[in-house]
Amino acid sequence: MKNLRTAALTALTCASLVAALSPAASASAASCSRTGCNGKLASANGCMTGAYAISSFTRVDGNDPGGTVAHGDLYYSPACGAMWGDYTATYFADSSTVRLDWQPTYGGLTQRATSVAVNGIGNYVTTMFSWEYSLQLCASTPTGNPSGNDTCTAWR
């Protein structure tokens, strides 16, 4: 009986050590991959872990006499093989449209993957699109901007 109790205690101690020393599971494993991520939010599909900005832009809002700067990032998730746009508007009257455009990898017609309407100060995030294509994040010209040009990241 004593040996059985000792064996049970030893087994329980070993199991506890294995559980304590095992690497923790990812907080949220990726639930989509590449084209399976198209149209989905990175934050809701476990794609934020290890994601990083691969291209960016900044611009001055043409409406703001103080020259407030807006910022856009094109993010890539190695876990999901997908990209998305993140845009931060810092001017209360920013009324841009942020869009994620794509092309076939070796060129072709530019198409819109997704877009988000900007309505003042805040952070605006697009849905994802597969990295198997060339992608670019753009923000439309703010109303009143004399340049008349959209602001975009480089194609990736």
C-alpha cells in the first residue's frame, strides 16, 4: 500500500512538472490561412501574433490649417499569410476612404480588396487579403486637399 501511494505521488509530481515546464499554447492560434483569410479581421482570427508593418505612409490632412498628420501601415501576418491596412486619423474632419488594393503578383488590373470609410479621429482597420497577391494600402484625398492625389504605400 505504501509503494502504491509513493508511486501515485511520484506520478502526480511528474505530471505537474511536465505541465509547468511545457510551453504555453498560443493565446489564439490562426484560424485562417492565405486566401481563406480574405475579408476577415486579423484580430478575430489569431493573425496579430508576430504581425509587422511592411510599408507605411504619412500625410498632412488638406483640411487642417494646423497640418495634422495621418498615418497608414500595411501589415503582414506570417501566421496567416495575409495582409491588412491600419490607418490612424488625427484630425476631426478627416473624411477619407482607406482601401486595400490588389493585383496579380506579376501585374495586371488593379482591383479593390476592401475599403473603410474614415469619419474623424480614430483608428481604422481593413479586413485581410492573401499575401499571394501584390497589395497596396491607400487613403483617398481628403476633401479640400489641393494636391488631388491619393496617398499610398509601396506595392508589396
